[in-house]
Amino acid sequence: MTNHPVNPYMVETWLKGWSAARGLPAPDRENGVLFVNVGWPQQAMRYVFPSPTDQLKYLAETIVDPWVFLKVCAKPEIVTGLLPPRWVIQAPAFMMTCNAPMTSPGTALPKGYILDINKEATVPIVRIFTPEHAEAAVGRVVFVDGFAIYDRIETHPDHRRKGLGSVVMKTLETLGTARGIKKGILVATIEGKALYEKLGWEVYSPYTTAVIPGIIE
């Protein structure tokens, strides 16, 4: 993990890509704080902070509605110390970067699987299908200000440990290099982090999420 301060530009670039990949409005600012009006039943709004700030603490103290997310480039224990008890810290995540071509350990497509690339879509998408034409793995990429923002990289549980995630990532990478884009940003779960590190990605910052849970209908 790098020790440098998190660059707010990097965070905003990632958030722009994340919003575009999800078909959401572009990020905006409220009192200098980045936010996205998500509008989902279990995520109304997300505020994103490159570092813990007084504004983070203020929002945490004043927000009482459920499903508003606070996302902070900091370790969970640091964020927890700034929040009232009604906030719940979610599973750990990591903002990661890759500034060189990804390594490719065992990225050959297993026999019988089918690779599908839709590079003409608004959000380019790569899918891998089983011989029975069921979706086994999928991933998306958005290009923002010279960066490739990778999002929703998923492999179905029945098809993991076959290198499909690596194939998806390397294929998405080719869509960026065709545009002259060689730098990438993503946010990974603990499980995803292991895959991306094998491909040459590095942790840029811990990425901690807090939310006031609501009733799931």
C-alpha cells in the first residue's frame, strides 16, 4: 500500500466512472463534499471523502435517515471514531490502481467457455458464458480523464477459480489500450483484492463505508 496522501482528483475520477457505469447522475458537490444522488431503495445517497474531515463528522452527526452512505479513504478504525453509534461500518474495501500493463498469470479462456465483448455500448461490457450460454463472469469499464474505471467485476460462484475474472480484466484492459489509456482505478472487496494483486494492481487506499441501516422490504 502506498503511503502518500490520497489525491482528491483520483477519488473524483473514480466516482465519475462508478456513476457512469451504474447509469447514475454525475457526482456533484455540497459544501465542498462529493456526492452522488443514487436513488436506489437501499442506497439513497453516497458521500465520498478522500480523507476524514470535519465535514464528514458533521454529516455523520446530522444525518438520521437510513441508506445514506459515507465512503471514506481511511481505515475502518479511524472512520468509526468519527461516527455516532447509529452508523454501521460495512465490509472492508480497497481503492486500487494499476499504472502499467496487467500481468496475466493463466488468463487463457477455459475450454467450452465463450467470450463476448460489447465495446460499442455506452458502458463497454465483457461477458463470459458457459457452453450452455449461462453467464459465468462479467465486467464493465468506463473511461474518464485518461483513466479506465473498472466496475462490477463478478464471477458466478459455480465458475470461480478458473481464471475467468482474469480473462474479463485483461479483455477490458484491451479496450482501454485501444484508446491509449493505460492507467486504471477500481474499488475491490477483500476477495477481489487478491485477484487484482495477481494482475499487478496495488492498493492505493483503504476504502471504508458507513451506513445507517434501514428496513429491507
